[in-house]
Amino acid sequence: MRSLNKEEQQFCDRILQGNGNNNYIGNIIDDKLDNVRIVMNRQNSSVQIRVTISSQNPTDEDFSYVKERNTEVCELILEVVNLIQLLEKEHYIMTLRRANQFQNPMSMGRGIVNLPCISSDIPDSNITNLLIEYCEKEIYVTEEFRLFCNRGFISRDEQRFQKQIKLTYWALIISILALLFNTGFNVYTQIINNRNIEKNKTETSHNSYTKNKFAKDKDVNIMCTKDSICRQNKHK
């Protein structure tokens, strides 16, 4: 499931709070429809956006305002119907139509009926069909949707992905620590071995020196002894 923007998250909170009790799409977006009425006709699958103005003779400012509001409402409808379709596809919500007979035309919004307005049609049939389909359906939430909202709008797939990232992260840390430990142990072993080699060399040199010195001292003693004997023989 894709990530939701801030406005979609607000819609999710409203859907969660309503949960079936008069929980219609018109009530979810009602606060964003000031001076606007959305009129839906099932017979010809059309949707009109009627923006209220203050005079029968609209000014340039009125036309500019109507154009701006028309764009905002089109984007709002696009966002909310696709959100409901997505949540239904993900089994986060369920929709139910209770009435056997449908009101036609249907309307929603806060535009004042008796005041003049400027109307414009939504040309995209996919959006108009979705809006007509959902406008009379009550929305019920599932426990999975409650969890989705409570954990910060993180989807199941995203949660699994984050869990996998954490596992990979810890596995990488463990591997690095093991590598550092192994490297440190090898370096320590090498240092100890080098010290033992140097120690053995020193002991070997010392032993060789001691042996040579002992041999020289022995030769000197022998020479001194011979010299002493020779001197004794001469005196005789």
C-alpha cells in the first residue's frame, strides 16, 4: 500500500471516528465544501460542482473564485474516492448501501440552494462513477484499519519492510563486530607470537654468548695452568 499524505490521514481519522453511523463520504468532506454543492445524477452518470456566488451577474472576481473552488473540489473528490477505493481494496474498510431506492439527483456540500451559482461538470467518467458509487454507502472499518491508524498509518507491507530493515541492520552490526573481534584476536595472537620469537632469539643469543665466554675462560685457565707448570719445571 502506498504512503498517505496528511489530508488522506485526516480522512482516515474521520472514517475511523464515524465507523458506520451515518459515515458517508459527504460527511467526511463536508467541512471542505463551503459555498459548494456537488450534485450527482445516476441516470446520466454526471457530477456537477455548483459554486455559490453573491449575485446573478457574476463579476471577474466571482469567475476567478469559482475557478479556484472548482479546482480545489475536483482535487478533493479525486483524492477521497481513490482513498476509499484503496482502503476497500486493502480490506481496511467495508461499504454498505442500505436504501433499496436511490435518491436522484443526490447532493452534498454547504452551498446555499436559493442563492445563484455557477455550475461545471467533472469530465472524468472514472471519478464521477466512483463518487456516485460511494456517495450513498455507509463506511465500516475493520480492526486492521484501527491498527493501521493507531500505528501512524504504516501499512502491513511497510511494517514488514521496516522489520526486515531492522533485522538486516542488526545482522550487519553483528557481522562487523564479529569481523572486528576476529581481526583483533588475530592481531593479538600475531603480537604474542612475535614477542615469543624475539624472546627466543634473545635467550638463544644469551646462551651462545655464555657458552662462548665459558669456552674462552676455560682456554685461558688451561693456558695459565700450562704456563705455571712450565715455570715450575724451570725452577727445578
